[in-house]
Amino acid sequence: MSQNSLISSITKKNMLPFIRYSDFNEIHVIPYIRGRLVFSELVARALEKIDFEFIAIDLPQFMNDEKYHKNALKMFPRITSLYLQKDQKTYLSFTISPNDAAILASFLAMKKNISSSCLDNSNIHSFPTGVLLEPSLNCRDDYFVFSEGLEKYFKSPWDQLKTYWLGARDIQKVFTIYRASEVAERLGLYISSGLKTLLVCEYHLWWFIKGILEGKFKDVEKISYAPEEGILNAAYVIGNPGFIWAQGLLDDFPILTHDLFCKVLQDKVGSFDKIDILNNILMDTVCHKNNLDNGNGSIGELIIFKRYLKNLMTTYRRITPLPVKHLIKSLEACFGKELTKKLVKRLLSYPLPRLETKLPNPIFLSISSKTISGGGKPFDIPDISRSIPYHNKASCSSNSNEINKINRLYWLDKVQNYLTREEIKKMPAARVTKSWAVREDYEFHEQLCAFVRSIARDNLTKIRVCKSWGNLEDRIDWKSTLNAYSRGEDCFYVKKIRRNRMGRLTLNEFTPMVFIFFPCDNNNIRAVHDSNITQRIIDLGEITFPIRNCHPPDLVFSPAYIISKSKIFLNGHFRKDKVSAIAFLHTKSVMGVDRYDAITKRPEKFQCREEPKGDPELSSFYGVEKLIGWAVKYSEGDVIVIHYEGYRLPNNLKVFSNENNVKILMFPLSIISPELIKRIQKLHFMSAALKKHVDQEKIIGRVLN
């Protein structure tokens, strides 16, 4: 199977990446759909193909600013959002990203030192609602542009727009032509100069400009709309490409936007092909040795995937797959969730260069109809999901039903750790205080420990099959009985189970369990406590809670571990510890006050109120041996130790266990699958602020996924 065969490649003909209009002084036009990567590619191809002397762009005029707008472009490949505060509750946002044709044209004009100008009205945001005719039109897969050319591709949408125009309200006609006339007038000043001009213009707007230049729309009433000159508070904010993608502001996977930009920087945009990139990522991930070893990526699965994807695309009349609706859905159906997560993680990656100095984020500005100036009044910046796109109905997608934000967010949460601006606002800065364990860890520990206990019981019992003399004993052994009948014996066989052949075996949720994953010369032991309600209130910092009539503060320790590595996430609110060994005195998943209550119902000698590293009785032990000694000290009879191959129990521990009348049961780590071993080596902790956060479960789910 060839490398490019999972998704069928599309032949890109040597088409002109623009429309040339000889009637308008040989102006070259790239009509585009806002926020679509294909049209950004066309802009880059056009500027590689021809040395234009001037670039006209349909961005608002205030983006002619020589400083702040260009600074945002210089941040590429970082994606920024320009927020404009319309009033106390309404915010507009404009995404500055390489996947938008107008933005990339502005960047390339700066990079190639070509004269350029932004021509659109800066007061669109102040127009009355619904006065611009910008209907959602049915556009085919934008990759048809490469086989048909721009003029043929947009013929159907422009025919639809003509129909909408005939049925438009008078006020829509007046404002739409007013806006287009202003742009056409400014454009005319440049094309009359004889400069070789490229116009990059949104396809709705270009249809009206073209009509004006051809002398149409003369019967439309002309107005002069001059809203009261006002200064808008604004801010440039560096965004998370994954979250911006999830909101539909990147039409395709972030890795494709990043790759196109890299090719633009190298002046090699002709070698960019998103289908080739997707095929390479798919083949590299699916056919990776680890996945093949796990039974994924067989030739049969690849063939099924290709057919499944092709059928989906055919159903929706696509020649390239939509990110979630087609590609991810097919991956999950054919390869399962785990492999799909690996692929999605790569597709949503957006590598960024290291910075020598920290970029200011956000940058507050003031915006008038013509300029951007610094020193704007700070304001509370919302999530981009709670803002209104600057161009409102000029959708970032050719068809709005192509983008399902819920599905995109679902997959983003599976593969990325992040905090939204709204989540950060509800959470104060992380402080170096007590951290809190995560319920999902405890639930996993309970299941794994129950599994190990069942293996211990099976291994520490002896089953003997014998002929029955009228007593059923423990149960009938049907295999032996049927064999006896086949031999002509008129009898049946039963199983006799001899339990506790090691003398004593009392395995339950209070049986301490120690996991040792690899040799380590490390005494960095940490313990986790659970407390009564009084101590819990103190730990949470709820100082206003009346605790005078409560019990004195108290706590007990039950898990303890040796940390080998630690990593911080989510602005310091989340920590992941990798452990080389871990011990449990209690293996149920209950936490907090419930766990405290369960432990304190035991005899007091089995309630641990001192961390292993501070216990004088364990001072002769070090590292892993201290953990095992801690487990022995608080055991009623047995301790289970699951260890790496080659580990031997030292003599001083054997003596200590005999003194405490405790039996240590040893099992190899191989009784557990590698996936479970990998999972139990990770412990997660959150800050008190995250513990009290209203969206705690959703935020933690991102990290654990």
C-alpha cells in the first residue's frame, strides 16, 4: 500500500490563483471565503507567481496601522485575536491567523515589502443589525478551486447571491452598496495609477464591487452613513490554536495551518499539499511499530479505513475530508479511540518557536475608524467563544454545518491541557499550599488492588480434584466427571479447595499493598492524608466556617509514594507525579471525610497519623524498604508486595515483619499488564483553587484524558 493511498490525492492543475479582469485595468482578484486555508494558499501562490506592485485587501482601514497590526503579524506563527469592546456586555473578535487569505496577504505584503492598503469600512460594527446582505451560500468543497479555477468555483454562489439580492429589503440594498461603493472608490484610486494590483476580497463583497465597477446598482439609493466618531477599547491576545480550532476559527487542523505558514516563509508554497500531509501523519502513526505490536494498523484495517472514509466523503459530496465529521469519525470507527487520540494529538499540534523574551499578553489598545493606538483602557477579556466575530454573518466556513463545535471541543479536551479565560477568572492564582488528590486515581487504585487481591487468593489456595463418595465438597468438577463417564465409570468428581495454605490469609480493603516499579536510591517519600471535617475546612482555607463546636482537627495517612519526577500543568493548578513505588494502607476509592471515617473505625494501632519519613520506628529503613516497613506496621496480618523482576526482600524487613506477626506475600509485577503499570505510576494533584472550581471535573478530565 503506497504512502499516499489512505486519502486520495487531488491533482492540482497549473491554474491561475486569481481572476484577471482586463476591463478593470488588468486588476487581479482573489475572491475568498473567510478563514479557509485553501484561499490563503492561493494568495501565497499568486505572490510567488507574479511580482505585484500593490496589494489591496478588504480588511478594515484601521489595520493600515504601521505598528500594532504589523506587530501582531510579526508574532506569526502565533495566532492572536483582536478584541474590541463594543459596550459593557458585547465584544467583537477578529482572529489574526495565517489561515485567512486577507490576513496572510497583509503578512506577505509586509514580508515582501510590497505596498498595500486595507480598504474596508472601519465602522461596520456600528451598522444597524442585519443591514448588510451576507447570506450563507452553498459552496462546494473548496478543493474544487484547484481543478476548476476561482471563476467557475464561485459561479454557483454568485448566482445564489443574485437571487438573494432580488429579494433583499431596501435597507439591506442601501447599506450593502454603500459599503461596497466605498471600497470600490478607494480601489479605483489604485488601479487607475497603473500599478500591477492584486485585490484580496471576500467573495460576497467582491460580487457587489464588481457590479459597481460594471455600472450596475445605479438605481440603489445612495447614503452617507457617518456614525458618531468613537474610540473603542481593544486588545491583542495570543490564543491557543487548539481552542481557536475548536471554535471553528481554523477551518482545518492546526498542523496544516502551521505547515502552510512554514512553506510560505521558505517561499515553497508550491510544495504544500494538505492531503499529502494528512497521509504522511496517518501512515506514520497507524503503522508505527508500537501500534502494530498492539494489533492496530494491519493491512486489512487500512483497507477498511480507506473504504469507510471514501464512502463518508461520497455521501457528503466531498473530495477532501472534513476534520471531525469524516476523518476523525473514520479513524475512531476503524482503529479505536486510543489510536485516534494519538492521531488527533498530532493533528492539533501547533509547534511554536522558543522566545528569548516573554511577549506581553494581552496588549491593550484604542481603535478609531482609521488608526490603532497604544495605551488602551484595560477591560475584562472574554473567551473567544463568548465574543461575536467581527464580520458576524460572513462565516468562517463555506457551510456553517461543516463545523460542530461540541465535537471539536470533545476531541480537544481528549488531547490537550488548557484553561479557558473564563475558567482562569474563576480561579485565583495557584499558591504553594496543600494539594488535593484526584478521585479518578483512587477509583483506579481500588480496581487494581481488588484485581491483585483476587490473584493472591487464587495463588494461595490449593484445589484438589477427587472422586466423590456422596459429598459435593466445594463443587462438581465437570471436566473430570464427563471424562469418567466416557471411560465407563459410574461416579462423579468434585473439587476440594484448601485455603490459607500459608497459615493465615485475611485479604480485604485494609490489606496493605506495595507496588515497586524499578530500583531506586531515593528517600523522597510523600504521603497523602484524609481528615475529619474540621481539618478539611482548615485545609480548604474556609476561615469563615464556624468550627468552634466541631471535633478537634485530625487526619490519617493511607497512600504514600516515592516520587521520581513531577510535572506542573494548568498555570500551576495541576501536578502530575511519576512514582517509583507506592503503598496503600486502605484500598477503597472513598476520599476525604468518608475515607477518614472508614479508617478511624479500625483499632487505633492501625490508624496512621505519622508520615513514613518521620516515623522513628522506621528510621532504620530507607526508600522502598521504608514503604514496606510502613505497610507492615499498620497491617493486621498480611502485606502484598508487587515488585519488579529481581527484587529481594532484605533480612531486616523479614525480621521486622516477624516481630509484628505479619506475613509478606510477594508477587512479580508481570501479573499486571504494561498499560496498568504505566497508569498506576502516575498520581495527580490539584490546587485548592481548582478543588473549589465549579468546572473542576471538566478541567481535570482534559489532563487525565
